[in-house]
Amino acid sequence: MAARGWLTPRRRSATARSVLAGEAAAEAARKATSELGGDGTTPAETATADPAAPEHDFPVAGDIRAAAFFDLDNTVMQGAAIFHFGRGLYKRKFFQRSELARFAWQQTWFRLAGVEDPEHMADVRESALSIVKGHRVSELMSIGEEIYDEYMADRIWPGTRALAQAHLDAGQKVWLVTAAPVETATIIARRLGLTGALGTVAESVDGVYTGRLVGEPLHGPAKAEAVRALAAAEGLDLARCAAYSDSHNDIPMLSLVGHPYAINPDTKLRKHARERDWRLRDYRTGRKAAKVGIPAAAGVGAIAGGTAAAVALHRRRR
């Protein structure tokens, strides 16, 4: 932490925003969990045992100072949660067809590239903020429940869900950590029977979204700050905790814990994980994310967007 004093003003500002976003996410996560009562978990269907589950001595049963942190997009769920949420809002006429095309383009790129592109994720974020501005938080939470059933429930990776269940069975808390809105992430966590979620916190006044964020999106370093803040508040020992992600953007979060896992890893994370002897799991049917395919109901612009994304991706990898 002391090293931050040597950062340039711009880097220091970015770090401060990451810390603010992380602390806001941890506070929102603990608040949502306390409102649920108990440890935050709700009954859910037990996941089928994973043949490639963690070794028999991990997670350690009864270790209350340990917890597990799971990235959401392409780690727990196929595709991006914010895209699926956008599809549901479009169905409910929250925005126009042209804006749906942008969501379709982002999801197509995500599936073809198999990685999170910060610029594309920022585009989606700005679209989402403009869409929810002026709406009540309670309204979006209610709609989010419906959208989960419509677009997300059947996109959960069974293997990753089984890994999460192993931690729950050991008596440990399990948290989602995602750039998706904290309200959406909390719904997904609850429906999976997990403890809670750390997500991007959108500002609201008197229960109405302002169209601004608290800090910045929970992405990259901000995720690590959220995990650090939650661990401090919960009395966790990060050396005994586990983290799971598909993206090299989450290396800061994975590096915080004693048990990092690369799940459905992108190329950079796979290389990083092998160099450090981190455990890897791949639940995709094919090595390329493109094998997952473009969702048939993605809406107008998906095919054109997919073609453009494929061309751009090909040029980028030359």
C-alpha cells in the first residue's frame, strides 16, 4: 500500500477511483447480505460433483477465515451478464433497436475473442447507465429476477457451479466479483445459492438511479480492491482464500489469494497461470470462445456485428 505514494498524479487518481469502487462494492455486498439474514445464502439445487474439482484437502472444511471469489462473465456464466440484462430491458422497451445492436455487437465480440476488451466493456457500461437513469432501483431489481430466468439460468457453467458448491459444502462463504451492476450480480448470486456479490455500484438518490457510478466499474484492479476491502471487513485471511476467473484482467484479484484458479482462461491468463503453476479448468466444448456461437435471439445487428468482429479479430491476431 505504501508504494502508492510513488505513483504519478494520474495513476494515483486511477488508483483512488479503484479503491473507492472496491470499498463501495464491499459495503453494498455486506449490506445486501445482512438484509437477507444469516450468511446470505438461499437454498439452491446442489451442483453435480465436478470430476476435476479441487484436491481432496481443499477447500478446508470449517475454515471460517477462508472464502471463495468467483468472476462472473465466462467464468460462472457463458457470455456477459450485462448483455443478457440489456436483452431483457430491450424486450421491456427500455431502449431502441439501434441500442440493442450495440449490445449484440459487444456480446458477439466477447464470444469470438474470449476476452474482456476494456473499451468495449466501457461502451456497454455507458449505454447501460443512460438506460437506467431515472428508474427506481426496486424496479430494476424486480425486472432482474425475471431476466435471470429468461436469459441467464441456462447459461451457468455446471463445472464452475460445482466448484462453488465445494466451498459452500466446506462451510465457506462464496462471493461473485463482477463488473456487472451489483443489483444484477446479487440476484445471480442469490439464485445460485451463493453468499453474495461484489459488483459495480451505480449512484442512486432516494432510490432512483442518477446515471453516474460510485468510483469506477469493478474491473481489473478495482476487483482486487473490493476483495481486499471485503476480506478486511469479514476477518478473512486472503492466503487461505480462493479466486476464480477466465480473464487476464483479473490477475490482480487472483494474485491476492493463496489459491488462484484460471477457469476457461484467455490466452494471456493461461500463459500467466502456467508460469506460476496456478490450477486451470476449462469447461468449454472447444478451445475457442467462438465455438460457443452467437445467441440466436441476440437481436438486430448480431450477424453483421459478428462478421465485423471476426474480421477485426483476425487482423488483430496477425
